[in-house]
Amino acid sequence: MEDAITSVVADKGDWEMYQNVGYEGVRLVIKEGEKIEHIGDQRFDNAASSLRPICETYNGKEKCALSRIEVLDKEGDLAPRYTGTEIIGSQSSGSCYGPAEHEIEIVQINGVEESVSLEISKENEVNWDITVSASVEVKVGFLGSGSSFSVGLSMGAGGAVTMGSSKTTETTTISEKEHGQVTQFPVPGAGIVFGIVDRYEVDQSDIPVIMHMTCPDGVNKTVESSIAMKQVSFGAAHFWSLTGQFTKKACRADRNIPDCVENVRKNFSNFIGQKEEIEDAFEACFSDGKGEFRRMKRKKRRMKRRMKRV
């Protein structure tokens, strides 16, 4: 049984239809936008067997531009997860001479970059050549509430499109004295003050989305798809101090003991991780009878935090 055309709609451009295969027999021209329900009414014996566009009028169907991505997070998969503490500034001091009081003051902390990136497969309906940015809307679950932001895009490998945005908080000069947070400690001893922020991340794949597109014919359309998302955000910056005292005996044996604390500060100046790792390294400077360091009691971390939006 041969395939045959019984009805037709010319969606784009003008077309010519023929009664027989191989573009032979009776010819019928269908203009752009024209619709024929029954080919048999046009002297075609109820069916046409071949058709082709008329090249002078056919320019192809234009694809739509992506304007908005609606992220569906009904299960709360996009709730940020605490991944560690990031050091954004530090200062140390120490001495084997005393007794006396020392102060530590941070005069500058570094900026942090909050970012979000999305990866989405190339949908056939989207004209990626003219789509340079899109807005992203997350209804629930993201950063503890709904959120909306804009992303630019670039073509990735393997038929994927990468979208992303980032915002850097500029380096800020902060005087601890202005905030009443100067750290004091007795010497012989040493201490470190860190400027820190808690780091939160989202790293999920196969998140359902609705892609909203604007088409050349003025009609807007939606397509269901999925994305992979990676997002980094931070809590408010604050300060954290560690101090300890050396014994007089240890200082008489080695006046350079405070250098150990300075090395801890340098080794963790760009650290991202758990505070316990820094405390372990700091405590080692006072071990084996060299002095005393008391760890701070930790408060249980709350699952929900107020976060900055990207």
C-alpha cells in the first residue's frame, strides 16, 4: 500500500503537490497559510502522492528564541547544602615575651563570588543563535524561597548549552574595632583571627523545567525539558578567633614557637572546609607540653539559613 496525502496545511512558504509519485501528474499549488481538508476536492482522486516547496517562496520555518526557564522544584531538591567554611581574611600575632596583652586586628577581607550555572540539551525548537540570555524562575525550595535571576549562555560540548551568572562582592575594608571584635590574648602566647563565610552549594541533575519561548510569528510556546544546576552562595561574613598560651619553659627552650601559629595562618589562608581541621593544626602548636589551647564549644548548625540571592 502506497503512502498518500489526503489533507494539507501550508505552515510556511508555498508548496506544489502532484497526483503521482516523482512529481508527475496533476499539479496543485498550496499558498502559505492555506488549508485543504480533502485533496479529492481538487481533482486529485482523493490523494496526492508527492509534494515539494516552491523555492522562490520557501525560507524554512523560523525557530523560537528562549526567553524564560521555569524550574520546577516541588520536592525541594534545590535546597542549598552546607559544604564548609571559606576563609576570606586572616591575621595572626604571637610572642614569647611577657607577661603582657596582645591585640589582633583584621583590616581587610577578600570578596567572594556567588555563582549559578545551568546545563540544558539543545532543543530543536530553540534558535540558539539569537538566544543570548534568559531569565530563570524557581518557584519553591531554592535558597529557602522562590527566586528569579538572569543568565547568559554559551554552547558546550556534546550538544549541550551552558547558562550561568556570577556576582562578586568587592573586597571590603573592615576594622574590628569599629565592630567591637578586637581579639585580645595574654603572652607568652599566640592567636589568629579569621574572616569567614559559610559556603552552601546546590549540585543537581535532571531537574524538570518548562522552557518559555517567543516565536517569530508572535506566538509564545512552552516545552518541557530538564536541566543540571550548580550553584554556590554564602552566608553573612563574620569573624572567628583562636588563641592559646605558651609555657615559660617552652619559650625559654625555643623563642620561635609563635612561628608555628603564623604558619597555620598561611597554610589555611585560602581554605574551604571544616573548622575542625584548622583547630587541629592550631592545637598542634601547643601540644607536647608547650602550652594550652581550649576549643570553643560548637552550636548545632541549623538546616535553614538566610542566604544571599544570586
